Amino acid sequence: MSSNNESLENYLETIYVLKHRLGNVRSIDIANELNFKKPSVSVAMKNLREKEFITVSSEGYILLTEKGQEIAERIYERHTILSNWLIMLGVDPRIAAEDACRIEHDLSIESFEAIKKHINMNTK
């Protein structure tokens, strides 16, 4: 995965998380969450709009399209499962979250499904 796609996936995941936390999401919310400057977020939002991953309402609210929602849910699931798994292995929660963020974009579907299966077998 290219770093550009990884960046877009991170934005989509952030929009997804903020939507659940705040209800409505604006560019400033994303900038604050990621600690990025607003112009950087604006460029990313334009890119996501052009790729049809988001739409922006006349009020400035950012909404995931079906395509964007699918990617955001996939990345969020990977992040959550990988982070929890690393914590179960004894990794500090902050480090686990950082590592999960790096791993979630590059891990193959096959490896992720194997990890998920392993976790489910050991938590029953």
C-alpha cells in the first residue's frame, strides 16, 4: 500500500470514529483529532471527494459515501482487533495503538483473518 493510500485510509478511519463520537464531522474536527493544520486536511478532503469516498454538505459536514464507509469500517476493525490483541500480549496500550495503526494498512487479508481466528479461539 502506498503511503498516499495509507494516509487516505487514516482520514477515512478518523471520519468514521469522529462521526460516532460527535455525530457530525467538519474539517476542523479532523484537524484537531489528528493534530494537523487545516490546509493539509482541506487538501486531503478534496482528494477524498474526488475519489468519491466522501461528500460534503452545504453546511460543511463531511459524510462517508458507501465506498468510503466500507474502507473506514475495514480499517477500524483491523485497528481495534490488532490493538486489543497486542494489549492482550502485554504491550502498553499506547504503543499497541501506535503499532496497530502502522500494521493495519499493510497486513494481508489472509494474515488478518488468521489473527482474528486465533483471537476468537483463545477468547472463548
